[in-house]
Amino acid sequence: MPESVPPLIAALLAPARYPHAVERVELVQTHGAWVLLAGDYAYKIKKPVRFPFMDFGTLGARRHACETEIRVNRRFQQHDKPATHLYLGVLPIAGTPDDPRWGNAGDGQPAIEYAVQMRRFDEAARLDHLCRGGGLTAAHVAGLARRMAAFQARAAVADKAQPWGHAAAAMRWPRDNFTTLRSLLKTPEDAALVRSLSDWTEQRFVAIEPLLSRRRQKGRVREGHGDLHLANLVLIEDEVLPFDAIEFNDELRWIDVASDMAFAWMDLLDHGEPGLANVLLSEWMDASGDVSAPSVWSFFASYRACVRAKVAAIRAGQQAGSPEAADSLAETRRYLALARDIAHPPAPQLVITHGLSGSGKTWASGRWLQAEASGRAIRLRSDVERKRLHGLSPLAASGSGLNEGLYRPQAHEETYASLRSRARMLLHDGWTVVVDAAFLRRHERVAFAALAEEQRVGFGILACEAPPEALCRRITARQAGAADASEATLAVLEQQFGWLEPLDASERARSLPAPGSATEDAAQDAACGAGQA
């Protein structure tokens, strides 16, 4: 047992101290808490520490932090799924440090400490562990994206009277990171990289400061999670549940919604999963309708990488002289390199799809997105964009008939114009873009080819084909599933046959390989049944 463990924690390592079956008690320490793993439960006791970002110096402050931890984390649980109810309550600890006993709020015994009681879960289901083992899927990540978008839509919004999330304060923590990193990293190579990242961050902030202010005015600063990396996400009943939201500092929890999501995105890149990072951002943008987020994304993601670099550098300093110090220093440099790569992405490209309804465009573009190696790709879907322009969520039924409402000719042109405008903005900001739309008419494809030439980026076409009977089968299955943004019917398909202008020779030369094996065809049929092709 480490000498630094105080008498209270030492006493609570005895299994007999607990009112439920416990064979042995394991202790896990963080910089701010002791966590006692006892049987089916975990008990988190705050350390009496005082840091600039965390003050648990008094018993009252620790009790308040425990109560806040319960409140902020219960927001993520699902009421109809008891397995997601991880945060059970705050328990007072009575008695003495050498002879503690678990109390309750009404027993009249003075508390000497407080603990958050949690239900334990399978550690192997944590997303960082799943990711390392190859068990994290695009479906998991897409579910997380949609769940967070729904959570953020109902989360409390920072109002004018609150200090959180103002653009002027957005540089406080990045500057703090660089100050610490400069003090800890002394080699010329490390110092040069930190200086370069600091300069880029200052320059990027100047460019996006007006946008950050507008985003706050539009309600994009909300009470979020604050620490949304893979180790704080767990798969329970095949859905991803966030936990361990920041309770100790309101400023770190009331943040721009893009900052929360950029942390998970950055962590997927760090775990070598750029395709899943692409899926996370694209699905979250579809679900949230947050079209300006990519313009601030790199700033937030690079900041998050530098946070992890700072933590690793501090740990390396504390481990000086030990074998572990080298590993922590290597981790520091890995995160700094990732922050640099985020700040300076590779050249983007523009890809469009081509094909009739039911031909597998969404399936193919999704597969392409997952295979894209930079982690800097975003998919735009015409079915989602059309509804967004009319104030509808992706899965909302528009009630529009053939050539009516959202599907009248003018609305069609407006949708393609908006897709082109958004693609231009994303390409300018260094994002690769794949546009999932029918692109049946040649002039629609020519307009996007011209955009690629204007932006001086590569251009490709993901052409999708399927036999008429497969198209009909998939459209029918998708309509029955009612789980996709597309509202195409068999009548729409019949009309599309008259609009279809096949790719010419120059366009075929720009065609990219699309999935087309028998196995993939069957998978596309299954995806249509689930509403995803």
C-alpha cells in the first residue's frame, strides 16, 4: 500500500467495511480522487487538493463536488435502461478516519467525508479498450454522435449573464498549456514544436474569434461533458454512454459543443482510427445541424491534444529518474505531433457520388469515409441538407409529394447550391468533402468539378449502380424502416430514370472504385432495411 494513502482510505481497503458482499477492495488513484473498487460498486472520494482548476480544500467543497458529479453525469443515463444508471448517489462517511462507517443523509451522524457511489461496469467495454482491441465500430461511433447531438440540443444554454464560453476567454486554457509545456520541455526540438503550436493557436484564434462569439450568441455554448475522450465512454447494451463529466470546474464544462466533440474526435485519431473520426464528425453534424463547427474544430482539437501533452509532460517530470519517465515523455511528444498534424492537415479533395435512389450511394460514401486515412473528411448528404434548409431534422417526414414541397424543382436547385456552398467553405478550411447526392444530371456534376478546380483540389466520382429489381427492393425496405433521411419512393425512382445522364468518358476517368461484391450487395440490402443506403 502506498505511503501516501491516508488512514481513512487505508481503513476502507478492508472488505468488512462495506454493507454488501466484497471479496477484496482495489484502489485506483487520480490527481483528484481515490476510487475504491468494492464488489459491484465503486466509491469515489475527493482528495483535499487545491489546484488552479480544482479546489477540494474543504469538506463542504468536496460534498458539493460529489453532488455536482451525480447531477452532471445522470444527464447522460437513459431512464428506460437501468444498466445506464451508473451514478447512484452521494454517501456520507461517519465515525473516525481509523474506524469509518458508511452513513446516510438522515441518520444524524456528522460526516467526516463524502463519497460518490457508482455501479461498476466491465472495464473491457470502455471505448479506449474496445478501440485498441479492434472492437469499436462505425455503428457505435455514429450512435454516440447522434446521442450527443440529442443531449446537446436539450442541455442548458449559457445566457448573457454567465461568464462561460466567451470568445475572449477561449485562449486562457491553451495559453496555460503552452506555459506549462515550455517550462517542462527543454530540448531544442521540443521547444520549437511548442513554439510553433503556440504561434498557430494564436493566429487561428484571431481568425475564428468573431465566429466563436456568434456561436455563443446562437446558443452553441452549453453545459456539456468537458472531458469526452474514449476512456470516459463505455459501451452498455450496445450503446455508448458518457460518464465522468467534469464536476470540479464550471468553466471547463460550460463550453462550445464543438469543443466537447472535438475531444473524442482527437482521441480517435490518437488511437489510429481516422475513419471512425470521420464518421463521428459527419454523423454529429448531420444530427446537430451545426454547419459552422468545422471552422472552429481544428482549434479545439489541437487544444485538446495539447492538454493531453501537458498532462503527460507533468507526469514525466514527476517520474524523473524512473523507467516510466521515458514512456511519459514519448506520450507527450506523440500528442504534440498530433496537435501539429491537426493544425496542418494534408491537401483536401472533393468527391461526389452518382447514382439512382437505392443504388448504394450512402453505403458507398460511408465505406469511403471509413477508409479515408487523414481523419479530415466530412460527408454532406443531400437528403439531410434538404431537410435542414427547411428546418427539419434528418428523420422528420416532410409530407412532400412527387415534385412538391421539399422536392419541387426550385428546392432541388437550392439543395445543390447549398451543398456547393458548404463544400466550398469546408475545402477552404482544409477538409476533404464527400457529397452524397444523386448527381444524375451532367450540369450538376460539372458544377462540382469546377468547384474542385477553383479550390485546386483533387476531384473524384463515386459511381453506384444496381439492377432495377435491387433498386426497387432497397427503396421499399428503406421506406418500411423509416430510419433514414431519404424519402425517395418508387415513383421518384421511375422519374429518375428519365433524368439520368450517364457519366461521359472524362467523368468515368475520374470514377473511384465503389463496393460491388455479392457480399457487399447483400450488406447494402441490409443497410437499406435499416435505412442507411
